[in-house]
Amino acid sequence: MIHNNWVTSPTLKTVTCVHTDAKKFLVSNVLTVGKTYEVKNETEEFLFVIDNTGKIGGYYKEYFQ
């Protein structure tokens, strides 16, 4: 249950959202273009960031720079 501690864990890096044009999912409600987000965990395909809701969310890396 390591994901329960991600909010309080140290930030790995920061990334900026470059677009919210998702093909399948609606991400414009939780990500803002141009805003910087703290990365708490990273996999090959996803970044886990603290989004606009204040919770951890996993998003494709294509949304960030």
C-alpha cells in the first residue's frame, strides 16, 4: 500500500501540463494547461501527480513536458 504515502513523500520532479486533449478520457477537469505539477511516482507509461483536486492521479506522460 505504498500509494497511500505518496502525498507526503518527497517530490521526484516537477512537470508542466502541455495539453488536455485526451482521446478516451476527460482530463481537462483535473489538469490545467501551463500549470506545474509535482511528480510523486513514475512508471514507463504514467506519471503520478497531485492534480487540481489535491489528490494523486495517474496520467499518461504525453500530457506533460
